[in-house]
Amino acid sequence: MAEAPVGAPVVVLPERIDRRLRLGPFPSARDALKFLCYAAVAAILGATVDLYVGVVVAASGFLAAVWRPDGRSWDERLAAWLRWRMRTHEAVGVMTVTEPSPLLRQGFLSLGPSDYVAVVRTGGVPIAYLPPAELERRFELFRDLLRRSEGRLGFLATLASIRATSFLPPPPAVDGPDRPARDGYAQLVGLLCRRRFGRRVYVVVANADADPDALATLEGQVASMMEALSALGLSPVRLKDRGLAEAAHRLGWTVVPEEG
């Protein structure tokens, strides 16, 4: 009688069939093309600026093409970091004012004579795994929302970086022995939020008619819009003051000054 094999059973997995084909020392043809671009720039810099500058650029390009720790090269990491810094320090521009106008404090923008708009900001809601009945219900609610707007409605969907400060506990009054643990936790949260984004949607509501009660009518339309967005499972926020001015800058509007 044969003896049972010693130890746990082992299952040998076959090699991957979707792995990339190498091209010499480069992991793929795309990485080889990247090195050729670096080499071309290095040749130009070596001939016009300095030979050592060209050598450094060529070496940096070769390193970016063949060395990819965790699947990303150093230039891809640098580009991702620069994009993140630009998003977190996005300039508000000329719309930032010291004292918001009375119209901005009420939550309205004047784009022209008797032409007013209001802006509601909201996020997204996951719908990929909702049951078919719930998806149909939300579709009907959104279709009714569009029908009631009478064409005086606009959307702007963007991505915004997640702020790490909202996930950090308040700082202690006196530094204690847990200070290194808190600093490590803050660094971990910052790294996690750096590559994650949240959907930000701006809903623009405009007045339908140029009548004396345009602002009051628009206020009612905004209240109805926020109620409809809440029924969709969203959390709408009515923008006022500086938040409204920043939204106008994102939308590319030049606000007409109020008439005295």
C-alpha cells in the first residue's frame, strides 16, 4: 500500500498568458519608445547645452523605461504628484473677493440684466449594484427633474481630491507619547487620499423669465431642485458667498457687477 504524501497538497499554477512581451532590456515596446524619446531630447541638449546634461537625461530616461517599482516609473510618480499638488492648490482667481456682494450672499449670480442663476453642489452616488427596480425609480426621478427644469438647467461634473484633514482626529492640547503614532497615521491618511478622488457635480438653475420677481421664482426652483436631488440619494448644498464665486470661476463666467 502506497504511503500518503507528506505535507499539504500543492497546486502548481500555470504561467500567465497575458504578460507583456519584452523588447530587449525594456519591459515592453512602449517603454522602449519612451527611452527613444528621452534619448532624442538628450541628444539635442547634449549638442546645444552641455554633454553632461544630455548624459543625465539619457540615464534618467533609461531608468524610467526599465525600472518600475510597484508597476510605476519615477516619471509617472512625479507626474501624478504634480497633478495632485495642482488640484489641491487650485487658484480661485479673480472671483475671490474680500467682501462678497449682497447678491452672492443670497446665493445668486447676475450674468446680465434680469438674468440670474443659482448653483447647487452635490456629489455622486454608486448605482452599479442597485437592483433593477431601484435603478428604474431613480431614472424616472431624474427624467422628471429634467422635464420640470424647462431647459433652464446645466450640469458640470468634475473630480476633486479628497481632503485628508476630514479623516484626522483633532490635535491634542498637549503633545504626549502618542505623537509619533499620530504623525504616522496622518502620513498614511495623506498617502491614501492622494490617489483617490470624489465626484463633484455643479447643478446650475437659471430663471425662466425676466420678471420683477425673478429672484423669488428662482429661489422656489432651487428649493424644488434640491428636494429632487435629495430624492435621488444625493446630498445637495446650496452655494453662497465665496463658494458661489468659486463655482462661477470653475464654470468660466464673468459676473456682471450689480447696478446701484
